[in-house]
Amino acid sequence: MRAAPNPNGPWHLGHARMPAVIGTYCDRYDGEFVVRFDDTDPETKRPDLSAYDAILDDISYLGFEPDEVLRASNRVETYYEYARELIEMGGAYTCDLPAEEFSELKREGTPSPNRDKDPETVLEQFEGMVNGEYSAGEMVLRVKTDIEHKNPALRDWVAFRMIDRPHPREEAADYRCWPMLDFQSGIDDHLTGITHIIRGIDLQDSAKRQQFVYDYFDWEYPEVLHWGHVQIDAYDIDISTSTIKELIDAGDLDGWDDPRAPTLQSIRRRGIRGEAVVESMIGLGMSTSDVDLAMSSIYANNRDLVDEGANRYFLVRNGERVPVGGDEKPAAGSPPLHPNHEDRGRREIPVDDAVLVEPDDLPNDGERIWLKGYGCVRYDDGAFVATGDDIDAVREEGVDVIHWVPADNTVSVTMRTPDGDLTGEAEPGFAETDVDEIIQFERIGFVRVDDHAVDDSVVYYAHD
RNA sequence: GCUCUGGUGGUGUAGUCCGGCCAAUCAUAUCACCCUCUCACGGUGAUGACCAGGGUUCAAAUCCCUGCCGGAGCACCA
């Protein structure tokens, strides 16, 4: 099986579907996973040189290792050879009709006057194309199909056209005569032994077009399945590489891994495992209609994967400083690193004379609240007074449990989320977490530690 | 205009080919409750769907017809 990306940028979430599905199939049935960059248009779908590696990187993030990586722009001579063969069989003809003119004839089912040229002339003109003797728009090579085919999309389609602008890859910069997707892809699928093709509904007619070429060569066409587009909820941004690129260029996004971007690099940085994405993509099935992927599905999968491993810490946003007093006041709090794993030990959070809590968590005056891992306090006149109550206050008397941090010696944290950046103060022990570690800020959510700078750590928010 | 293709709860999906075991599966979501010193994890329960109308049949989500709604192609893009 193969994934045939157009290397125009790093992948967005929707792109994950192809490697997820074919990778899973290949793993399951011991198949071959071929990545073929279909980079045969240096003009309108101009390849982005950095995208080749970025895409391979995205695939590896998803957990797949391609068996073979090809670039169509390395294989142009091969396409020429098959074109020559096709011409000799009388299966293709050079055509100098302007696009609009041919389009009109096609609509009526009228053949191009070039259609019956003898193969020698065609071959000669095709070599002219190969040698760059024509400019863009002057000459194309058409596959001779059926000019009266009831589906106009299949009538004598273009196999090669001229492009004046050099390919960005140096190795391919000299070519001017480029194959169209249907020709290139059709030849490659056969040559690389692809047995099963999955592609989008936008390419519904491709197989039917390519079938004409396969018939000329007497090849057997692979099994084909089409699926609809994937839309993803939870993003304001259009899921399209070009839109994301524009937003980055305009400075609205910091880059492909901005937490607001619907890209694989983004969710990777947020600590979401490729496996979680793959599972969700597999769950979408193979429907030909468009589907909406709920991010919550990816989040649920990821939560399953990371919860056991994620140690717990406190982070207080918009911290309200509240003095703590009372004779029963403990010197420190010691909540467990993980509620289901006492063996991992407990955090020690020393409390001097005040704590920070989130404004929404402040109880009404005179009411009690339980500072998790620390103890019960009563809120009196803007200060907490330790009550010395035991845990039954929570279990039986309905006292709420909240998270908190000491007022001093905290770690400043910037939390980058899909909805923008937040700041807060984390408990001292947070400083000991490793970069790349996935932790949970209790009552807030799972985050990936991105950076521990001297006075401001950065985390990327994954999900709650 | 021509040609493809599809419509099962909020979302995704199973079932549709070979009609009955489907008063419709599973997941996610939402809401309760249990557990719990997190609104995490785990457990229990609830909510919620066969596009519409005809037809065939003892029996239709499944077969047929019509309609409605949607997606895609008809590029010298991929």
C-alpha cells in the first residue's frame, strides 16, 4: 500500500488518516508501506523542500516506519519511457490545442484534430516536449481514451504538460515536461507493486482514467477504495495546509507546532501520542461520505495512554494570595505523586505563612475548604485558619477539595493551550519534572513539560 | 448540463451484499450516582439514531421505486 503525499508542508490532523489506516493494514497483514511523494508540479503545487522530511517525521510520530520512500521527481525518466511505449501503441497523442478549446470539443464529444496523428509524429513531438522545445501551454500529451465516454471527466485526459518554472529540487530542476498525477501515479502504482489503493473521493475518477493506461499495457489495476474528507471539530482554523501556512506567515500562529494549529506537530508538542491519533483515525472507518472527527475522541484515547504514567502536580492560575494561620497549621502538604500509585511517593510542599488558590475556589467567608494533601482550613476575614479537622470533613461533611500552591518558592509556568496562553504558579516540585514528561496538573488537565527556563517554565496543554 | 458517490443517536461506527436472532452494536459525548483528599482513573445507570414517502413480503435499517438532502469530478492541481 502507499501514501502519496504532495510535499507542500507539514501534515495537519487530517493527513494522519492515510498512514494510520494503511500502516495498520500493513502491520496486520505484513504488507509493504510505501511513501511516494507526488511532486510533479513545480508550479501550482510547488513542493516545499522542507516538507519531505517534515512529513516523514510526522509519519514516524504516528508510529510507522515506511518500507520504501520514493520521490516522483526522481522518476521522470521512467514516466517518459512508458509514455514513449504508450505512444508507439497509439495510445497517446500530442495536442497543441489551448485548454479551453479542447475543453469545448470534449464537451461535445468531438475529437481533437491531433488525435489521429501517426505515432512517429507524436513521438517526435513528445521528444520535443521532453527536450523543452515547447513552453507551458503550447503542447501536451493526451491519453487516447474514448472521446465520447459518457463521463466527460474521462475523455482524452492530459498525461504530460510543459512547465517553465524549474522544480525546486536541484536534481529535478532541468525537467520541463512533467507528468500529471493520473499518469505518474498510475505507472508508479503498478511498478511499485501496489495492490491496494486508498484515496479521497476527489480522486474518484482517477482509477477510471488510469484504467485506460492499464488496458494499453495490459496491467491489472489495484483494488481501490475511496473515502470522504475529514473535518475536525474544536478548531477555529481551516484544516488546510495552505491556510495554516498563511496564518504562520502572517504571524497569527507561531509555527507549525503552535498549540492552536490543527497540525500533527502541534498535538505532538502537546504531548498527545501518535497512537491516540491512529486509534481515532482507524475508528473513522472507510466511509465514502465526509466525516467529522471529534478531538475528544483523540483526547480520550490519549488519556487512556498517559494517565497511569502522569504524575500529579498543582498549578494555580490567577493565584489569590491567602495567609494561612492557626495553631493546627501543618508545616507542609504532602499529596501523592499519583493517586493509584502510592509507591511513587509523595510531594513535599512546604507552607510558610500563605498559599495561592484560584479565585473561583475561594469559599464563602466562614466556610471550610480542604487544601489537598495539606488539610482543612476555614476562610475567615480573608485568611485561612487551619481547623485540624480530619478527612471525615471531606468524606462526610461535604467539604470541597481544591488544589493550591505555597505563596513563595513556586515555579512560574506559561501554559500554552489551543485557546491561547495562560500563566500560573506551580508547586516547587514541578521544577524536578523532565522536559518531555507528561504530567497532570490536578483539576486542570494533562500537559507536556516543554521547557524549564530559569524563571519561567513552559508547558503545552493536552486535554483535561 | 454531464458523470460518480453517499445519507444509522451530538460525533464516529457495527449491522445493509445473503430480509427475521436489530424495540438496532461498540466507542466517544452529555448527565446522574458509586469510588476517591482531583472535575483524573475505575465502576454503575441514564440520554440519544435507521433522511422521507410509497411498494414487495408473514417479516425491511437491510430488497425495489420516487422524492429530499449532501459530497465529489468534468484542470496543461495534487
